[in-house]
Amino acid sequence: MAHHDSAPSDAAPLPRTRDELLALHRETRRQRNAAKHGSPDHVAAIDLLGRIEVEVARIERAMDPPLV
């Protein structure tokens, strides 16, 4: 898997499909909402949500046909 400069070096690789990413996003939102605001778990969930959203956007951009 390619290394992403914006991701921490110890970050786990993300799923490769949009459906898997969206499932992980739902679970991570649940974890974020259950964590105490500002706690390390809360901050980590917010970071992971951002990483997931970037990957979903990348996949969706690749799905769009180029503008003519």
C-alpha cells in the first residue's frame, strides 16, 4: 500500500472500497460520539474520520466522468 504523507506513520491502512470506507466511517462516528469531548479517543476518531473522508472523495472523483 502506498504511504500517504498526510497520514501518521503509525496509522492503520484504510479499506480500499467505498462501501467498506462508509461502514468504517459510521463506526468511527459512533466511537467519536461515545468518547469524552477532547479526550485522546475523541481526537483520534476525528483524525480517522478526516482520513476516511479524503479516501471516499478520492474514490468518488475517480468515478466521475471528465467534464467535456
